[in-house]
Amino acid sequence: MVWTTTRDMEAFEEAAGAFLCSRPAEHTLLLTLVERLRHQGPSALGDLPAEFGWWTGRDGVSGAFLRTPPRGLILTRLPDAAHRPLAEAYRRDRSWPAGVFGPEAAALGFAGTWAGVTGAGWSMRRRERLYRLGRLLPPAVPPNGSGRAAREADRALLVEWWAEFDRELARPHQHDPGRAVEERLSYGGLTLWEDGGQPVALAGLSRTAAGMARIGPVFTPRRLRGRGYASAVTATVSRSALAAGVRDVLLFTDLANPTSNGLYQRIGYRKVADYAEVDFSSGAGA
């Protein structure tokens, strides 16, 4: 039983692709990020080329990770036996991960192992819930306006809103909003809701991978919230994804935000699993 690590995305896909595609909803982050790297290049999401790894047990591949330095590890569900070898491997690495994100049990299990191996501390940054669309329901109170695909002429507004969305999340090592918007515009992955001819809300959609696509970000400026725009633009993007043949339409929400969790459930989204984002502090065991 062993970890294999590489910066060769093709090698990662050849080894771990069948495992990832066996549960596309659960593995949405790795699948969609690999798809983005395929189109934008190996350094699209970080300062250095992305790192990949897969855990091979007695029955084949049963775990994987992706990291875009200097950010943390993105994990799939892992066997317990895989935690310590991964922590030991990164303990010897000069570029320690900033944290970990993954299914709650895997993220917390690895965080505890990391603390034991390195002497580092860790803290919970955020708990998120992954939802899958069941039957799409119209918003209970249809808001004014209509949705449309974002265009190149909207770029400045899109970058401004994306940056504001990132600030609200307060994540370290955030992505370049301009580059993120450019990538989404390249395949029609951003939708605006307009009221009275003015944009009032935004929703993004990832590239499709293994029949799955994920909605995000969903953003409404603070002064315009509470008017149903977020649910309307999310429903519009969900409907478009289904019409394009996407089998699984997914999204993440912050579990600390009851408003967003409630509105997505009201338009037909149902829980898949809970995830955790953990920050690591420096330790003494290097």
C-alpha cells in the first residue's frame, strides 16, 4: 500500500481517473480542477505546477489528492492507513501545505495525523455541504428580471464581483479574479441576472467532467440581497446545465450560512456530504 505522487497530469489521470469517475459527485473538486488545468496549463491555479497523488491499496486506487502550491491539499475520502504516509511525505517536503480540504472525516483525520507527525497546530476554517440537484423547482417568489450569459463587455464587473466574493470567503492564497473570469468567459461559464436592464447577481458553472458540473460562485452585492436574485440565477444556471446534458449538477455552501443552505434546498438541491476546510499552523517536528 503506497502513495504515488507526480506533477504529470496525464499519469495521474491514467492511474486515478477511473477511481475519480466512479463517484463524480463526491470527487467534483479534483475532476473539475483537472479539467481547468487541462485547458489553462499546469500552473493555472497556483504559483507552481499542480501536484497529484494517488493511494494504491490491495484493491487498487482508493484515494487521491491534488495540490496547487502554496495552497493546501484537496483530498478524496481516504483509508485510515493512507493518512500517515502522506503526512510523512509532506513533512519531508520544504513546501508544507497550508491546510487541507476534503470530506469531513478525511480532512479531520489527516489534520490530526499531520499534527502528530509535525507538531503543527490546526484549526477549522469552514465546514461546507455539497448538494446535488434533484428535481429543479422554480423559486417560490419569482424575482423581477431575467438571466443572460455574461459577455466580454461585462468583464470589469465580473472581476469586481469575483474579488468581492473571495474577500467574503476570506480564504488565504486566493486565485486571481481576472484569470478566473477569463477562464469562465472562454466557455460561457458565467451567467448574470438582470433587473431593469442592470446586473444584480452572478452565478458560475465549472466545465463538465465525467457528466458532472458544479455551480459557483453565486454572488449578489450586499445592497441587493434578500430579493430572490441568487435563487433565480442559480435556477437559471441549473436549468441550462441540465439542458446541456449534465447528469449531476452540484454546488457547495458554507454550513454557517443558513440562508444559502435554505434557498438551494428550496429549488431542489439535496445533501450529498459534508466537507471541512482546515488551516495548519507552523510546527516543531520538521
